[in-house]
Amino acid sequence: MRWLGLLVLASSASAFAKTPKKIWKPSSRYELPAHADEMPAFHYSSMTQDECVAELKARDIPYAEETARGVDQPVRLTGPLHGVTFRTDESAAKRESSPYEIADCRLVLALDDFAQILEKHDVVEVRHYSMYRPPGKSLP
């Protein structure tokens, strides 16, 4: 009987033992979905900084150029997109200089597309935690 108890205990302990995690390695062959090159995100991701800024201007998007480590073309929205305001929970005064309100130019183009959909559903505000997370800083 004692042996049976030890055997059950040993098999239970092995069931809870950590098993080594499989190491995930990205595939060297990545295939884009069919017609990916026709998607706005594909187009935005291939834009240069100058092309992106030109598109912001062509769409009459209210923005201010920023600086942010690790962001290719940092900008700050200075007004709504299609009547939709994208913002954090910080006060208006803090939002003017908050790093959490900084976005890459290409993200703003995607948000502008999204705002067109939200506008049709009478959405006037989107609250987010952050669009940019500065290295070494925690969220507010």
C-alpha cells in the first residue's frame, strides 16, 4: 500500500513539473495574403517620411511634428479626425505635452481611415492608454 501511495505521489509530482518550452523561431518564408498590396496598411507601411507627411497635408489632418525615440515619423494629433477625437484620459493641459499622445505618421493615416467608419456610427471620441510608450516609462 505504501508503494502505491508513493507511486501516485511521484506521478502527480511529475505531472506538475515544468516542461521545457518550445523555442519559437520565425519562418524564413513569409507569404503575404492575396491582394495585400491593395490594402491601405500595406501602402502606409511602405511610405517614406516625406510621403506620409504629404498625405497628412493632403487629407488636411491636424497634426504637429514631434520627436520621440524609436518612432520613425512622430506626430501629435491637434484636432479630431472626421469629428472623432483620439485621446488619453489625461487633462487637456497634460495632453499637449504627454508622450502618450504621440503616434507614428502612418498610424495616424490608419486612424483617419478608422475615424471615417466611426463617424458613420456617431462616435465622437476614442480614449486610449497610449499610442507611444517611451522606453523606460510606465503608463500613467
